[in-house]
Amino acid sequence: MLKIKLKKNRQIRRTLYLIMAALFLIQFCNFASLGIAADPVRTDISVSIANDMINNNTTYPNLLVLDVRTAEEFSEKHLNNATLIPLAELEGRLAELASYNDTEIIVYCKSGSRSLQASNILVVNNFTKIYNMEGGISAWIAAGYDYWLNEDLVIIDFALPVFLVSIIGIIFVLVLSSKRRWKLGKTY
């Protein structure tokens, strides 16, 4: 009876080893197909860490802050000294970033999803120190950090209220003038 149990245990162990080897192989193939090394060069960072990095010129003298939003979003507000390369144009403009291949690059967008995609593009193209700012500029502003704001674009739109007040005023004047004419016509 002992021999039967040992045989079963060996078969179970052998099966478990085969399953573990298969899982390891699948995981290795996933990393290889994504172009991600076992030690990834992309790091997700919070806005507070990004702020510390941006303000520490001695530790990060060649730091690049890369905005991957659209030109319209960038013109409304962006981080100070940020470089704009929209996500849609990034792969075609990688040559512009070649001098930053071995220096720190903080990548951000509005909320963090486009910057994650851009970070992965940079990793695949052999950039070595990529920092994806989680939460994007929305989290940056919510944390109260400084940013560039185009104050010319902050225009309060009074067009609709002015139009409505004008229409109401015109209707009021027309109603009053028609009542007056009606009273004047009645007295004759």
C-alpha cells in the first residue's frame, strides 16, 4: 500500500512541476512579445514623486518632461518646461528624443492612460529611464502643484445669457408697446 501512495505522490509532483514549467514559459513568452525585460525600465510614479524629480535639478539635471496630449490640450495648460509630442506622433518623432535615451523622462497626459502607452513605446525603442506619471495633469492640478495656464483661454462665455436677456427685453418692449397702442386705439 505504501508503494501505491508514493507512486501517486510522484505523479502529482511531476504534474505540478510540468504545470509550473508551463506557466513560467508562458510568462516568459508574454514578456518577450511585449518587449518588456524581466527588469522593466518603465516606472509608474505619483505626482508628488514627479514634482520632487522636476524640482531636483542636481539629481536630475537632464530630466525631460514629456506631454503626450494633443496640441489643443497643451495650449490650455501644461507642466512648466514640458515638451509636447502627441501620442499619435510619438513613434514618428523618436529621433527628437534620441539625446534623452539614457536620461530620465517623465511622461504625462490628462489622466495617465495615454502616457502609459507612450511609456511602453519608449521602452520598446530602448529608452532606459521612463517614468509614467499616474493620474496625469489632472492629478497634478488636484495636488496643487504649479503649472502653466493660458489665461487668454479662460474666457467666461456671456453670449447665451446676454442673448436671452436681449430677447426677453425685446419681447417685454413689444408687449408694452402693443398694450399701449391697444389702449390708445380704444379711447378714440
